[in-house]
Amino acid sequence: MVKVGIIGATGYAGAELVRILLNHKEAQIEWFGSRSYIDENYADIYRNFFELIDADCLGDNMDELASRVDVIFTATPQGFLAGVLNEDILNKVKIIDLSADFRIKDVATYEKWYKIEHKSPQFIKEAVYGLCEINRDKVTTQTRLIANPGCYTTCSILTAYPLVKEGLIDPDTLIIDAKSGTSGAGRGAKTPNLFCEVNESMKAYGVTTHRHTPEIEEQLGYAAGKEITVNFTPHLVPMNRGILATEYATLIKKPDGTYPSYEELKAAYDKYYAKERFVRVLKKGVCPETKWVEGSNYVDVNFVIDERTGRVVMMGALDNLVKGAAGQAVQNMNLLFGFDEAEGLSMVPMFP
Amino acid sequence: MVKVGIIGATGYAGAELVRILLNHKEAQIEWFGSRSYIDENYADIYRNFFELIDADCLGDNMDELASRVDVIFTATPQGFLAGVLNEDILNKVKIIDLSADFRIKDVATYEKWYKIEHKSPQFIKEAVYGLCEINRDKVTTQTRLIANPGCYTTCSILTAYPLVKEGLIDPDTLIIDAKSGTSGAGRGAKTPNLFCEVNESMKAYGVTTHRHTPEIEEQLGYAAGKEITVNFTPHLVPMNRGILATEYATLIKKPDGTYPSYEELKAAYDKYYAKERFVRVLKKGVCPETKWVEGSNYVDVNFVIDERTGRVVMMGALDNLVKGAAGQAVQNMNLLFGFDEAEGLSMVPMFP
Amino acid sequence: MVKVGIIGATGYAGAELVRILLNHKEAQIEWFGSRSYIDENYADIYRNFFELIDADCLGDNMDELASRVDVIFTATPQGFLAGVLNEDILNKVKIIDLSADFRIKDVATYEKWYKIEHKSPQFIKEAVYGLCEINRDKVTTQTRLIANPGCYTTCSILTAYPLVKEGLIDPDTLIIDAKSGTSGAGRGAKTPNLFCEVNESMKAYGVTTHRHTPEIEEQLGYAAGKEITVNFTPHLVPMNRGILATEYATLIKKPDGTYPSYEELKAAYDKYYAKERFVRVLKKGVCPETKWVEGSNYVDVNFVIDERTGRVVMMGALDNLVKGAAGQAVQNMNLLFGFDEAEGLSMVPMFP
Amino acid sequence: MVKVGIIGATGYAGAELVRILLNHKEAQIEWFGSRSYIDENYADIYRNFFELIDADCLGDNMDELASRVDVIFTATPQGFLAGVLNEDILNKVKIIDLSADFRIKDVATYEKWYKIEHKSPQFIKEAVYGLCEINRDKVTTQTRLIANPGCYTTCSILTAYPLVKEGLIDPDTLIIDAKSGTSGAGRGAKTPNLFCEVNESMKAYGVTTHRHTPEIEEQLGYAAGKEITVNFTPHLVPMNRGILATEYATLIKKPDGTYPSYEELKAAYDKYYAKERFVRVLKKGVCPETKWVEGSNYVDVNFVIDERTGRVVMMGALDNLVKGAAGQAVQNMNLLFGFDEAEGLSMVPMFP
């Protein structure tokens, strides 16, 4: 039984980790870390866990925690982990970081987009970007530090990856229009996230400046084999969970001057996802809907060719708290400890 | 492995049964019955099951089905099961009926409230009212026919049961004001259930005439040891899942003329629920919220004494598709086959 | 043209006042008061007013304000107005107070339920409770101070008033189960009011202790001609606007031992409301829905007799920000200045 | 006083027309046409109009109607108006068609995208595309037939128009990602529009094939001075009202090789919209939100330059039932009869 510590257990992603781990056969939570609620009963804060959990919140002392558990999930604000991480900790425990601290390989890029100094750049190189479907071979029992991908990022990358990787689209024409449920904004008490402000409304935000942009560019750049820039626009949607990414790119014509066919693009998706447990390439003509993946670790993807404009419209949907955060983190944990990759992740999507 | 057939698998309650049974270790669905979608792929209708289920919908031939499975769930319109049930079928399979056909012992009462003729009253007496927390000793491996309680009914009864049973309230003063998410209205295409009609609105319906009234009166009447009448008012709420019942009743004064204390009422709740896996009596002062039980088989209950008016306000919350329908049906199945009562029902409530 | 000042213009009720007054022919807003946003452009805070209003927020100096306008609306926290009111101010301007400071005639009752000391009890007697449909004759051009009724209160009182006033129900059996949209909770940044906490959930709150209780009891007590106690339970509903009150009371039998008929109860409602512009007694069998009054100053009411239990179920619906706050305040202003009572209040309910 | 007839008065757009016209000083509705509800009381179907309207629904006999009113609004399914229109009718009344029958000048294009035969192509040339901000000079008291623009179209065109017209972007790179509330799907009873199917979900639909595409291409083609093709993707959002369009296009570099500045693009927007009553160009950095225009005839627009990718991100928001349908239709009526263009359209956006 793996002993688990969570720092940031009282945020939405942290609570989702708890929900998932409660049904995980090989893991047991030892530490519910939360700076804001120290000594409060965890089930008083998240009453869904009443009678399921009887534990008080502890703090965020990584050194102490490292000596008590086998793996630490940090669902913390940007900069926290980079500020406290050291070799001693990494020698004792594995760390799965749900923040962005170790996602971006280039420090200058990180500091530019996040507008904070990186306090432990020496660990960036070692950190493995934990998008299992693409980096599975690097997430091994030897790995010490996982940079768990962002919610928008996971959806955006997996939706376009096969076509970028196979050179079927021009990656510099990529435009990602993403829509997210409000849980992505966290549990902080801010006026713009009040029910009456979000409900019955929709807006874009962080236009051209959202921090997930460089993460998407870096990872899809690896697939493209070159540096790329993309447009990424997030939107806030009046629903709790779910991200839908609609992506546009110009198709690369074949030598004969024609566009690749549906079957050719489908083959690219199948090449990478046919055997994947958590990526579902939908039937022709079916558009992903966030509700069909809610509560589960699935990503649903599909695409439509538009010969009139020479573009392909790609779509992907996932639950931002599961595959976009806690579910993917557990998927990484499973690989780190040699468990079945799907252990604890058999939640069937809940509809309606 | 118990073989399961579902008639009405394409309704919301039927789909929830499927969601639950997919993670049930002892059961396997053999028959997805649906009059409306015969020969269509089940996962084309409920896309959450894509890649999880590969089966076409079959019809509603109970005779054929009875020879192929061990247990049949009927999530069907009122009158269906009563119209086709016979001794031969009951000799072959167990039946868990999610409709109201066998819930009410008095045929005249059934026919008056449901306004249809009961076609097989001979089986009413045998049918066990499957509210496990109250009738557990009657749900045995010998039982052939379960009348699975209604959603409003389960919530309404469990919320008031201990105080009625212990004679702490006057049952004839009981007023039940219940609020339900819209999935309770089913998946039929009706204008009043369109998004734009339900969203941003709230209303009562079926005032003084809702069919769950006699079911509540019968069951709480058993607890009271006499016939009772209650006011029951259902309301439609703009949310998918969840029922909240707010119940009012006059407290019976003690011989010394004082009202029973919080501790005395709490003791009554604990007497019946302390050991129950799926009923949670909340801490003093905490009001049940539907979101804290969403997706799970829990009922959360609590109460507040109002000495000013001499009444107690009782509150209960459950997920209408789980404890109010499919979850309770699986709980009954577990008892019918001697499984752990909680098998397949370990879904942790999902928040947010 | 009447000059208007608003203190608390940046709360939801204040903003609704602004929305209504912009289309009022006889009034012009001179002062947008807001302690939190002084010197900020009002339309930067409520962007619906962009290009409609070009004014900066001012403070809450009542003395200065009193010399610049003809009427002041105070949409402020409890205790504010009582803390600053004086004879000098009242000699200069009329005041319509949307807080509870002057609603309750008995200071001890106010202080008990609101848990604050009343700082200017000397004005309580003079204040007129501005429920126009009932107190219209007291809202005159001579009146200086209006206590604008609460949102729950307006709905709860108007729903039951005719039956209480006519002695058709026993007022001490009255149980009010009220449901409110979330705008009633205000624009303060609190975790329980975040979108993800409210959406897809429902709960009761303030059970037996909500501050609108004594206000309801006082006003319905006047109608009953005696002191009464009632149960009042508010609930939070995942919608922006709207209050629905479902009310239960025991019918008084007629001398011949029968219950009053539908026609007799209807006559009572018509007696008080047939000529009212903003109260609509719905057709027999139609239940009020909050959506049908959204954005308007209407209250829709109706009732159903339950001979089985001897009770009547009364229902009322209004928009908490309009008839429940700002609309009613403008209705009072119209009477105070001798305008057409409906001036500025011709907003047609918006559906969907 | 202009006499108005509405065909399709019981659809959502028809009901919104009624809501607006009730407060219009120069118009009076004489005919509530509805094939489905003939002889039913209009206020029984839309209860928001209870006590405001006392009229029964009439049919869709255009010939009879033409002799009784001055203007007819047809809020009808595609093909209806084209199927019944004739010279005689047009000689008697003005017609404002909210369907697409006369929006597209090229019959073949219409028939290809709408998949129906056009029954009266002879009137297409005469019909004026009623996007007042762009075609105001063609909407005169001489005009007989208005093709009222589509909801997505109005939003999509107005958002990009200044930059296309001024040649600041390459129109063939235009990608329109649009999101709509569910009222755009109409009041027909269809399973995909049920509350439980739409709520808590988001999806694209009609990808590459939505019928508003050729309408956008035609109108923006006029602005560009050439034929263009665009990508247009509509999405369904769990809210009642509102359309948000997020649009992407490549900026045309200036002769010196630099991109146009914020000020240069802003000047283009101001050139066309500074004097427009219903188009608001927001302050720099403010993204349009659908809630800020709800219930009003406003379109809010803004843009962000992305020098990294050489694109501009344009955003527009409107209420699909007002500026996207009924409000714009009334705006056209005002011009057709020489009224103040804003008469009846002074509804202040409702927030929250």
C-alpha cells in the first residue's frame, strides 16, 4: 500500500484526488495538507466525504511529509513547490506536481509567462512532463518528479497531437479555442466566480496571454520537430466541470495537390490512440460533449475536414478535474509505482 | 456472476443502472432492453458508455428475457410490469421493479392515484417494498419480486422515519416540501422539460395530487401504527440530479409538558441509522445539500427544533437516480443474491 | 424631475435600482454611492451600463447627499441607516430604506433577530412599511421614511395575506417554505456563493432563525389581528433571480363543518388583488413559476385546496431584485412623489 | 399607430417580439399567428404575458393578415415565407422575415445549404438584408421586404466588419468560433434540447455545415470586395440567451512590415461604430460577456492583437433573441416606418 500525501487537499483538484484515491486499491492517503484549514476536519470542508474520511488537515511541511509518505501530490499555487523542493526530499519520495512549476523546460519562458522567479531551476531537466499517452516511456519507477500537465493543455495537446506528429497539418496555423467549466478557476472567493456572475454568461479571458500557451507550444513543438506558436483562447462557461477545445489548422496538401482524406486523418488518430485506455476517438460525425466524459478520466476527440477552407476542425473534451488534473496525476502515480495504469480510474462517465 | 437484464435501459434510471453495474463485481448485463431504440447500439444513445459497452438494444419480451438472465430490472412506465408479469416468469427470475406497480398494497389506492387498472393484483401481496434500511429483513434470497421505492418517497420517508417510528412527532401534521432535479422527469421530449423552460426557474407541480403521496402515507403509516395523511408538494429545480426534502411536523410534548430535546431526537435518528452504510445523520447545525451526495447512494439527513412553533424541521438529500432509483435497486439486488449490500455502490459523492 | 441618490449602488439591489430608474420618466440619478468603489467609474463595475452611465462612484455621506437630492435609496447593510439618520436629513429628503433597519416596530425583536443594537429607534414609529398593496394609504407625499420590505417577506406575505386577513386559515399553522435565487445572497465574495458551490445543488439555510421571520410574523399578525408565529425556511436555488414561496396552512371550517370552496378562497384573493397592477392571481390549476415574472415587478400567486388534510397550499413567485427590492422601492417612490404608481415599472417579464 | 401581425408568435423569437412591442409607442399587435396553438389564449402559452395580453392565437393566412395590418413579422421555419409570398401581399404590407428565406442573394447557394427549393426567387433581389448598422440607407419607408439577419450572423459580421472593410485583416484567414445559449435552438420538444442534456455540458455542432456560414461569407464578402470563405463553428452553451463570437484572422502588415497598432484597429472600429446606438466598442482589455447585454439590443465588441502569431482576436457578444432576432427586427421596423431607430429598444441589459 502506497502512502500518499497531498498538499493543497482543500482545493478542487485536491478534493478530486481524494475522491479518486478513496477507491484506489494500492494507495492510502496519510496527509491532507492545507494551509488555510489546518486542524479542521477535512470532511467538514468537503462534506461529500462525511463518514468516509475522519482526519484533520495538516500543513505544508514538505520535509516532514517526505519522511512519512511514498508520494506527494502538490496541488498548490505556482511557485510553491519550486520554492521548497530539494534533493533530500526527492531522495525520499516521488512528487507529482499539479502546478506549472516544472512543466516548462525553458526557465526564461516560464518566468515570462508566470511573472515569478523560478526558485529551483536545477530540477527542471529531471522533471518528466506527465502526459502519459505521449510520454509513457519516461514515467517509470525510476522517475522522481512529475510535472502533471495543465487542464487546458492536456485537452489541447491530445486533440491535435496525431495530426501534428504525422505532419498532416501546418502547426503554425493552429488556433485553439477552448471552453472551460468554472471549477478550473478554483475555490478562492472572488467576485467574478460568484454564481450570479458566471451563470447565464460566457466570456473569453486571458486572450493571447494565458499561461497554458507556452506549455502547449512546447509540447506540440516536440511533436512538430520545431518551435511553433499558436493562438490559444480560454473561455469561462457556466458549468462546473469540463473542457471543450475546438482547434483549427490548415491541412498540408498531399504531393498530388489534394487534401488528406477522412480515412488518412483517422488513421493518424488511431495510430496513437487506438490502444489508449483513456482516449476515445469518436465515430465519424460525432462531436465530443463534455457531459459524456464527466467524472471520468476519458478524453474524447474527433475532427471534421473542411475542404472549402482547406482546414481541419479538431475537437476534444475532458473533465478538467480528472484527466485535466487529479485523474491524470493518479495515472502518473500508477506508472511511477508499477501499478495497472487504470487502477482507481474506472469511474464511468456520469450522465446526466 | 449474476446475469442481469434491464427493461427500460435507455431511460435515465436505466442508464444509471448500467453505470453502476459496470463496476459491480458480481453482475453482468446481458440485455439492454428499450422499446424505442431496438437494434441501435446502446453506446450511440448514451455516449458516456462508448468503448465500455458494445451491445445493441433489445426489446421488452419478458418471457424470453426471463429464461436468459437471473434478475430483471424494470425501469418502465407505470402498468408495464403488471401487464406482463406471470408466475412462470417469477419462477425463473427475480424482478426488481423501479416502477410503482407493486409499491402500494391497496389496489384501489393504486388505481385511484395512478388512474390505470392494475393488471396483476395477485402479486402485490408477495412484492416486498425494497426500502432496505427499513425492510431489510424481508429482502432475502427467497424474495422474488421487489417494488423499488420512488425517488421522492425514499427521501421523504427516510427523513422522517425515526421520529414517526418513535412517536416523537404527530404524523398527521407532517408536511413534506420536496425539490427535485430535472432528471426525475425522464428523457421524454416534452416542452416543459426543455433547457430554456427549466433553467433559471422554479415551480411546484402536482400539488396535492402527486402519485408518491400514497406511497409515503402507506410506509410512514406502518411506522406510525395507523393510517395517516400528509401534504406532499414536489418542485422542479434547475439542476440535473438531487432531491431535497424539507419536512415539518408538530413535536409530541413529553409528559412534563416540554418538547423533546435535540439529544432525544438525535438518539432516535441514531437508533435507526447509526449503523446504516448509506444514511448519514449530519452534525448538529449542518443542513443537507444535494451536491454532497451527487452520484452516490447516500441519503443525508438532519433536523432543527423550533420551540417557538413547537415543530421540528427535518431535511433529507439524495441523488434521485442513485439512492432514489438505480442505486437502491442494486442495493436490493445485493440482498436478493446474498452479496455485500454495498457491492458496486462505493461511488464517492462527486463535488463540485 | 426628481433627483435621486443611491447608497449601496454597487450591490445587486442597487444596480437593479439603476436599471429601473434609467427608464423612469420623472427621476434622475445624481449620486451613485458605494463605499467599496469610490472614484471608480460605475459602468466599469456594472458593464451593462457602459455608454448608458458616465459617472464615478461617490461615498455614503448622507448629510451631503441629503442636500443634493430629493430622495435617497439606502441599499445598505443592516444598521447603516439607523446609525446615521437624523431629523435634519429627514427634513431635507425622503428616504427609502432597502435594509431592515426600520421594518420591525418592536426594537427588542429587531435586536434579537439581527443581533445588533438599533441606533435610532426614535424613527421607527414614523417609518412606513412600504408594502404598497397593503399599506398604500400610508405611503403619501407627506411620508418621509419608507421601510422597504424584504424579498422573502414580500413574497411570503402577499401569498398568504388574503386568507389570513379574511380569517379563512389558522395563521398559527402557517408554514412557509421559500426558495430563492442566488442574487439574494449579494455580491460579496464568499466561498459558499461561488458558482461551483451553488450550481447543481440545493439546500436550506437559516432554518428557524432567518431574519425575515419576525417581519412576516409582524405584518401577517396585523392582518390576523393578533400575534402569530410561523415556520419560515429559506432555500438557496441554482438560479440568479426569483423567489418561490410554498405556504401551508389549515383551513378554518365553516359553521356547517365544511371547508371553504375554491370559489370562496378565490374571492378573497380577488378582493385584495383584482385591481392590483402588480399582483396576478393565476387561473385555477396554474402554479406560479419564477421565470414568468423575471425582470418584472409582478407577484404571481395561486392556491390549491387539499380536502384530505384540511389544508390549503398557497404559492407565490416574484423577482427578488424587482418586486422583492428595487422595483418595490421605485413603486414606493412613485407614491411618495405622487407619480403613477407603475411609472418605470412596465418591464415585461422576460422569457426565456 | 402601426398595426402588427406576427406569424410564429409562439416560438421564442416571436415571443420576444411580443415582449418588445408591448413597450413600443407606435406599434400595436393585431395578430398572434401560430399554427400549433390556434384558438388558444396567447398568455396561456407564454404566461409572462398574463394580464398583459388577452388574445387568442390565429393561424398563418398571409393573405388575410396582409389586409389587416401594416407590417408582418414572419418568425417561421425556412421555406414558409418563400412558399406563400406574392406581389399582392407585398403591395399591401411590409414584411420583416426572421427566417433565412431572403437573406442569401444566390439561390443556388441557398438551396445547397438549406437543402430546400426556393419557391419565390423573384423577390430575392428586392429583399434588403436588414443589418441596420451596415445597410441602414437601404432600409427606408419605400422598402417592402426585409431579410432580418440570423443571430450568429449578426454577431459574427459586426465583430469583424470594420477590420474586413478597412482591409486590415486577410478575410480568407477568418475563423469564427461562436457559442450560443440554448434559446437559439427553439421551443420544439427535442431530446437534445432537454434540460438534462444541455445543462453541465458543452459541444460544437453543425461543424463546417451550419447554414449561417454562407450568410456570413456573403455579407463580409461585400465588405471585402471579393468572395471569401470562412470557418464558422457554432457551439451549444448551457445558458438561455446570448451569443459570444470569438474570431481569429491574420493581420495585414503595413508597408513598413509592421503590424497595425491597437490605435489603428480601434480607429477602424470607431469609424463604423462610434455613432451607433446599439454597438458598443469596449474599453481596451475588456472582453465582451453575454450577460452584460442580456435582454437588450446591444452588441459589445472588442479585439486583442497577438503580435506573436500575427493575428487579431476579435470578440462580440449579443442577446440572440434581441439583437440576434426580435430586437433587430423592430429596429428594421422603426426604419421602415420612419420612427426613431431606437423606439421600443431602450431595454437596459439585465444583470445579474
